[in-house]
Amino acid sequence: MKNTLIVLLGLLLLPAACLLAEVPEHMRFCDIELSLDAGARTKIEEITTKLKRSPAHFQSLVDRANIYFPFIEEAFDLRGVPQDLKYIVIQESAMVADAVSSSNAVGYWQFKEASARESGLQIDAFVDERKHIFQASLAAAKYFYTIARYYDNYLYAVIGYNRGPVGAIPFTDEHAFGRRKMEVTGDTHWYALHALAHKIAFENALGKSDPPMWLQPMNTHGESDVQTLATAENLSLEDFKKYNSWINGSKLPEGKDFIYYVPRKGKPERALLRHVGGEAKQIGELTVHTPVKPIDKPKPALVTTPETRDTRKFDYVEPLDDVDYGEEYVRVRENESLVEIAVRNHLRIRKLQEINGFVNYHRPAMGDIVYLKPAKSRHFHIVQAGESLGSIAEKYETTVEKLRAKNRMSGNNVYAGQKLSLKLKVAKGQKPILLAQPSTATVEETEEVVEPEVVVETKKPIQIAAGAGILETDPASYRLAAFESKMVTHTVGPKESLWKIAKKYGAYADVIKKLNNLSSSELKEGQQLKVLQVTDSQ
């Protein structure tokens, strides 16, 4: 009897032991080494168990992922964001194109209309690109990248995707800002735990078998009649729109190319899944190619920088000694925000963002080039690390040959810091101008800086990783500086509650508490509070 009880007890305890056994104590997510404590592992296992509770439903998600993930992976590669983020599309919409949430978020990545438009998606009577897997994935990648830029942490970017950039603040640890090793606990925001659970559940299940069908991206070539496109693909209008639910009616905007999808049977032809490769066509902000006879996209020539100064070949100039500095461009100082740059150069922040193509709340790094004039008015371009002559020509809608002619270049090599003439041909015999690489000494100026109206209090600086280098700043102040144009000061009125103030500004009460180091929700009349107004989540 005693042995029987021991066996029964062991059987009862077995599921719990197996639960934690499936979730690792350590995992890698978006290039961050994560340590998962018992609380996090238990919650993650509860999520994965629910996902796999119905084998048929789980397999249907796997099949859909096998169909759509190649498109998401390509979009994420183009935007340069980690592939681990692709699993979030499953928790957002189960990869259902016309999914609509209770808050009216739509499509594969559940974008609200304002955020979708801000991310470059077209929404009108003709199309809703939130339901277009490739375009929506490009927008989602852009949104992830934007948040990660000022948190320097993609796990926090995941939380920001759900809560909005401002709303994520209370769920972040400033000491983890920029870290590549983190601990995940049972108290970590639920959305981040779900993201980890979806990666664990699906990562090893994908690619084991071919999906029941696959989709081939095709180019409309300006054709606006949807019935004509359907007929050309031997599909009924109903079936055509089933696979292209991003089309709202029977017509598309005339004179514009779109990517549509055609169902195919059999083993997917990997080369035909690509959106980029083949005959060049401009679609939105990307040069997309007709996937008929795909070709590999050529890799741009890498920028090279001379290892030592060669005054025989280059004319070296310190930025502050450049006659165009302060007139056509500036370099970002240490800990400087776009708001400060805009104020100092007598520009509106939105105008500065428009000139440089920055998304809202873009936080530049020290030494970055910020232009003060739009591209069509610039006389030159300053080469940045990673740029090629081809990418620069594309940026200014010109050709490599014209750039070479204007700058009297015999080859395609360009160098970080080089000033390339865009309008006038350089004088014969003139050596290329090469600006000194950024350092604290080259970006500091002696003129008095006009401070913006909003000032974020900072604590003692610490060192944190920022991209490839080290940025000496306080993580919280760096993060909040990205939102400073949305920061307001509120004086608590009679009988005002934290929740009433939050509602007034469209803010989060928990964000207000964290910004003001409040230990409780009790307020006093006349109390000064810093409030961050919320930007819409995705």
C-alpha cells in the first residue's frame, strides 16, 4: 500500500515536473541571453500548454506560419530587426488577415489606424495594408526598431509594442537598458512572457513539413481592376480577394504598383517567395522586384575608411571648421536630443524630423549627422558608415555615374565622413574633403545652448551599451529624453485623483507614478507632477 501511494504521488507530481522541464532556464531572444526563474518558467509553460492543448489548432497555426513566415522574415531582414520577433504575429492575430480587436486594431500585426499611417501603411477606400502580410510586417519591424532605438533592448520593445512606447516605462528596469544579459521573472510583463512562450512553442515545430498550399507574390504592374487580375490568375473574384483581403473594393489606385498573392499547390519554390529580386519596380518606399525570374539582390560595396591619414589624397577638415557646419548640417552632441537640436537651429521638431526622415521620437546617437535642409536643397551628402555609392544615388534619386562625374571619381569607393557634391562639379584637382570622425572634442561647441522648455532630471551617469559603442548617460534620462516633447507639468487641483489626471492627458497612471517616484496614488493639492502624454500603441 505504501509503495502504491508513492507511485500515485509520483504520477501526480509528474505533470508539474514536466511543465518546467519543457521551458529552459536559459534562452536567447533577440540577441539577449535570458535567465528564466521558476516563476517565469511556470507562467510560460502555462501559455505553451494552452497553445498545444488542441493538436489540430496548433497544427493549423504551424501551417499558417509556414506560409507567412518567409514573407515576415524577408521584411524583418530589410528593416534589420531580430527574427525572434516574428512569433509575435501569432499571438497578435493568429495570422488572420482581417482580425479586429476590441480596441479596433486590425490585421496581422494589429495596428490601430493612426499608428499604421505613421508607420507608412496605406489605408483608404481602395486598400488597407494592415491586412497585407509583407507591408504590415515592414511596418511592424519599423515600430519595433523605433522603440528599441531608445530602450536599446528588444525585450522592452516587445512590451512597448503592446503598451505603447510610453506605457512600457513602468515595466522596464533602467539598469537593464542596453544589457545583453537579463533575468526574466514571474513579474515580467505578461506580453513579454507570451512572446517567449510563442517562440518556445513554435520554433522547433516549423519547417517539419510543407504547408497545404503556398502564396506567390506578384506585381500588379499598375493594373487597377481587381477582376482583371483575378482572371489573369484563373481565380474567381471571391477567391482572389480571399488571399488578398487588403483590397477593399473592386478597384486599386491607378498608376501605382502593389504586391498581390496567388495560391499555389505543391512544394513551395523558395526563390518565388521573395518580394525583392527580379525586375525593379517602385512600391511604396521600397524598390520591390517582380518575383517572376528572381535574382539575388547584389550586396552594396562596403564603405572603407583609410587606416591612416593620407594628406596627398584627402583634405581633412574638423566639422567645426567646415563652412557648411551649422548652415546645412550639424553633428549630435553627447546626450543631445532632437528637440534641443531643433531649438538651437530655429526649426520646429517636426520639420527637422521631416528633413531627415526620422520617425517620431527618433533618438540620434552622439556624432550622427543631422541635416538642416531637405534633400532637394542640399549641395552635398556626408557619407555614413555602411553606405555605398549606389545607396546614396538611390537616396537622392540620381545615378552612380552622375555622382562619380560630379565628384571626379574613377571608382566606386567612398569613405565615412566624405563630402560628396550633389549639384556642382568639384574643381579639377580638388582633393575629396573628409570630415574627422565624431568624438566628444569634435561635437562640443562653445556657444551657449538654448535648453528646451521641458527639462528631464537626471541622476548620476552610468555606462551602458548603446549599439556598438558605449554611451555615458543615465538610462532613464536617455529614455525619457526621447519623449520630452510630450512631457508636461501638471499642478494637482482640488480633489484630483491620479486616474483623473491620467485621463485628462491621455496618459498612464502607473507611468505618472514612476516618473514622480510616488509610493502611493495619494496626491496633495498644489503638488507638481511630470506627465508624459501617451502616443498610440500599435
